[in-house]
Amino acid sequence: MRSYIYKALASACIFAAVACEDNLITESQQDKELKAAVEQYVPNVIYNIYGKLADSSEELYKQISALKASDSFTQAQIDLICQTFLEARKWWEQSEAFLSGAATNYGIDPHIDSWPLDKDKLAKSLANAETIADLDKEGAGAVDEIGAASLGFHGIEFIFFRNGKNRSIEALNGIEDDASFAGRNISGKSEIIFATAVAEDLRNYCFELQAAWDPDCPEERVALVEDQLELNTIMDSGLTYGENLLMTGNAGSTYRNLQESVSSILVAGCSNIANEVANTKIGTAHYVSSSEYNPDYIESPYSKKSYEDFKDNILSIQYSLYGAQGAESAGSASIMAFLKKNGWTKASNLETALSSAINALDVAMAKGAFVDNPTSEEAEQCIVTINALDALLNEAAEWISKL
């Protein structure tokens, strides 16, 4: 496994430190606590979530492939695919507080999570017998014929969900009846061929994310990504993104000090997704006039899981602050614990803002799907509370950067 790279560089740093021990400045207690927070965050949030995303996307591809290979599939198979899709989707959304690394630098985020889905272009592609034949034979190797606006989660979502429900076996055994497909006589079989290729492509890029961060990513996944697909996983320094963050302040890392790396977690990661949820994912549809409203623009409109997506995005912030995926309170070695212990006066305000944002999304979710009523008062409250959270995240980062 590639963990030897990290160990070799770490050993080199230790040797260099010992060699010039007389010139070293004693590590401050604050630096020790920030280092502990980063060492908690990287494996327990990032490696954990990207590992689960890779696992679930692999399972999704297997299930859709089995559907494609079946001469007589069942509703149970379709329902299981829908369940696995939503599981993979959850892990992806919970990863969006750390998009600033490989997901952005390698173009993975726009490749697997762009919306709105270009249904008109998709209809033309699926009506092309040559394209379907290529997708059937080459799988992910032929997805470029479809175009980026039809790939990723939302391309698969369109095939297996409609109007907030799982597609029926009758629909996938019949002819596509969406208005964009009218008159093209596109069969459910062609749609399943398309979905299989896209699911394979999605799996490949989820593997790339795991490999790009975690030096202990399973070797077979690394081999697929690096050797067969020739995708990027290693930074110019020879480190994974996880090693780069863990080695903050050492030779090879792009981060000069721990204040810089933790501030980046808060701003480039957490604040970035808070702003996107409030002002793009919700705000763009919420503030548009009824004459301009296009439900296809909204993220996850076919499964009607938009609010669930948004909540998972905010949970990704919570887990980043608390130091572990699934954490409901701050771990002893976490960014939030550091803020409290070291006297940032707004630490409790940040926790309250986090709870308020999640509560607002829960209330909105209970009222109905976002796609059905994007201009609701509940959606407005989500925007307000998430923007308040965003402001405090930036204040926390600024405070840490000045330590």
C-alpha cells in the first residue's frame, strides 16, 4: 500500500528535526491540540466517509449491472437499487464539507454531481442506436458520448425515480414517457444500459476520491484507478491529500502551519458548502419568479430528496467540527473542542447555529419536498439559519488564523 510514502517522509522529518534540535521552537499547547484535532478529523471523517461512498457506489454498480443482465427483473431489484442509490447519495452529500481537495482539483465534483440533468440531450443520445450499442459494450468507457450534463448521480436518479417514488417494473419494461422523450420510442432497456454505464463511471470516480485521500485505500481500487483508468490520486509531493493535511508544517505539505490547515477546513470546506446550500441549492430556486421556475434545476428533483441532501451537507459540517462521522457532540480532540477550550467567545453560538440550521431543515422536510414548494417560508428559514452558520464558521477560521 502507498502508506510507505507517508512513513518515509515522516521519518525524514523526524531525522531533520533531531539533527537541528538546538534550533527547534517548543511546540505550543495550542499547536498540539490543533494537531490532535486534525489527526482525529482526517481518518474519522474523511477516510470514513469516502470509504463508505466507495463501498456503496460499488454495490450500486453491481446491482444495476445485475438488472441489465437479467432477462426478467423484479420490482424488488429496482427497490434495492433505489435504496442503495440513496445510501451512496447520503455519503456523497456528507462529504461536501471537504470538496476543496481532490473532488475539486480533479474535477470529480462536477463530473458526478452536476445538475440540472440535460434531459433533451439525454433523449437524443438514448435514441441513437449506435450510442446505446457502445454503452452496452464499453460501459463507462463510452459515457463521453452522452455528455457530462447527463452523468453521475442525477442521471441515475432520473432512471430509477420519478415524482418522489421508485420507478415501477412496468415503467422500466415499457417506453419512456417523460415529455423530453416524446416521440423517440426509447425503451426502459436502453435506459438501464445507460444507467449501468453511468453507475460504473460513478464508482470509478468514487474510488478515485478514496484513493486520493486515504493511503490505505484497498490496493485493487488503487490499481483500477491508477493503472487501468490512469486517473490522478497523488499530489505533486507524492502524498495523498490525507497525508498532506496530516503532515501540516512538515516538508512536502502544502500547509505551512496548523492554523492555516484548520482555517482551510473551516473556510474552503465547511463555509463553502454552507454558502452553496443556502444561496445556490436553496436560494436560486427560492428567489426565482414563478414564471422562471424550472423544477429540473433543483438538485434531486426526481427522488424529491433535496432537503435530505441539504441536511447531509450540514451534517458534513457537524462531523468536521466534532471530529467523527456520525458525531452528535464534540469529541475531546476536535475543532469544536479546541474553540471552546481556548476561549473563542462565540463557540457556543456556533453550536447553536449548527443546531438551528439542522432543525430548520427538519421542519422544512416535514412540510414536504423542496421541489414542490421552493418559495415556502420554511425554505426561507433554512436560508437564514444556514447563512448565520456560515458567518460564524468564517469568524472561527479568522480567530484560529490569528493564534
